[in-house]
Amino acid sequence: MTDAPIRYVEPVFRPPSEAQSLILPVTDGCSWNRCAFCEMYTAPQKRFRPRDEAEVMESIRRCGERYGGSVTRVFLADGDAMTLSTRRLAAILEAIRRALPGVRRVSSYCLPRNVGRKSVAELRALAELGLSLVYVGAESGDDDVLARVEKGETFASTRQALEKLGEAGIKRSVMILNGLGGASLSGPHAANSAALINAAQPEFLATLVVGFPEGEARFRAKFRDFEPLDVPGLLREMEAFLSRLELKRTVFRSDHASNWLVLRGALGADKARLLAQLRAAIAAPEEAPLRPAWARGL
Ligand SMILES: C[S@@+](CC[C@H](N)C(=O)[O-])C[C@H]1O[C@@H](n2cnc3c(N)ncnc32)[C@H](O)[C@@H]1O
Ligand code: SF4
């Protein structure tokens, strides 16, 4: 190990809301790595592997020595931390408690299948040890869309995982990808994604616009007849999605750099206002506060 307490293998990704967190890799890459739209962990150095347990423990101990009580949030990286066994995750959370006593929130990404292998009691034990939030890439609630993009999940598997996490007291931040079904599947993508979110009632919901910064080749190899939605089509899909949402208490964000129109609010309280913003942008796009193309990104 070098002088740095943590060994990073670039590129490292984290959700926007983890900007202030200590990013602690406990796995490298993603064990699935087959989603047609996702190129985050395709570089050779990001081949999936769990980090050596001794290395993770040593990193936590050295972060404790160096940063002490000043760290308040920890994000367990990379794309698939929750694939680790409950025993290993519990050991990591205990070590964080011991070495970094100021930590109030530990979070990670979580594929629905990571949860399938863990019981509610096991998840509750992790929550009690400090795991308070997971980011779940649902992407869509439509089984046809999920199959075409090779997510390896279904409406049912994602719903079950989200419910299990909720029952265990772990907050869920769910990501849905605007435009993922293209023109042909836009209707069912919007309707079934809203049905999934209504069933799960997550604490946080974020929508991102699917994009292909490295080209469409990987995506089109799987979703051959994909016809991308134009900006009005993306906004109409958002309207179809939002108008079907029946949420009690969900913080909604559509402010990731990939979005054309920034929307933020609490659902259901702000549903009418958010829909009005969307409808105004659909009716008069030239007057809407759309992000210029140069300011968008992933
Ligand atoms: C690191 S991944 C998610 C973590 C976890 N592996 C999962 O699937 O739940 C982060 C999220 O970025 C989003 N993402 C990935 N590739 C994208 C793309 N090409 N365009 C837009 N969003 C993308 C997806 O919503 C994905 O779930
Ligand atoms: S979206 Fe998540 S599961 Fe799919 S390849 Fe990317 S990191 Fe892996």
C-alpha cells in the first residue's frame, strides 16, 4: 500500500449526493456488467473483484488515523458493494464505527439481485450497524425494456428487493432512465416504471436521461431497433411517468447533468407544480429553461 490510505482504481463513480462522502472501495467494478447502456466498469482495470478484506480493514484504520471524527458520510464503492456477504459487510460497518466515530451515514449502490440473497433480518442487522441508504438502478419497471437492455432484473425482482430494503429500514434511492425504451417502448416504460415506484414508495427517486458518451455501438448490439427519443419525446415520457405517480413521501430529483429540464420536489405534495413545469416546457420548449446541450453530460 502507498502512503494514501485508500487505493483507487480509476474511474470511480459515486452518486451526486455523495460529493461530501469518503469513497471507500470494497469491491472493484460490477459483477453483472452487462447492462447495454452502462459503460462505467468496462475498462480492463475495472474487472469485477471483491477487495481483499485485509486491505479494506487497513484502509478504514488508516482513514481513522488521518481523518478521525471529521468524516460524517461513507460511500461503499464500486458498483456492486452489496454483493459482499452479510458477514463481510457487517465487519466493514463495525470497523467504520470504531475508526470513524463521526460517521452518520453509510451508503452504497445496490443491484436488486444483491438483496435477493439476503434475508430481511440480515439487512436489518446491516441497517443497525449503520448502512442507512442504498442507490438502486431500477432503470425501468417494464419487463420488455429490462430484457432488451439486459438489466438481468424484472419488475417483480426489483419490487421485491425494494420492499425488502424498506422493511429492513434501509432508505432507497431509485434511479429511472428517461428514454431507455426509445420511441417504441416509451409508453409501457413510463407506465410500468410509475407502477414500480408506486408499489415500492421509495424515500428518494431520481430520473436520468439515457446517454451514450462513448457511442451507441454497445447499446445497439443488444437493443437493435432502438429509436432514441428527441427532447419533446423525452419530456412527454416524463409527463406520462410523473402523472401516474401516487407517492406519499418521496424526494424527487431530476437534476442530474443528463437532464434537459431540471425538476425538484417532494411527491406527492409538489406533483401538480412539477407537472405544470413539464407541460409548460412541452407546450413552449423555446421558452422553457432547458439545459443547453453543451452543459449536459453523464
Ligand atoms: C453505477 S450504476 C448503478 C449501480 C448498480 N450497479 C445498479 O445497477 O443498481 C449507476 C446508475 O447510473 C445510471 N447510468 C449508467 N449508465 C448510464 C447511461 N449510459 N446513461 C444514463 N444513465 C446511466 C444508471 O441509472 C445506473 O443505475
Ligand atoms: S447499471 Fe449497474 S448493474 Fe448494470 S452494468 Fe452498470 S453498474 Fe452493473
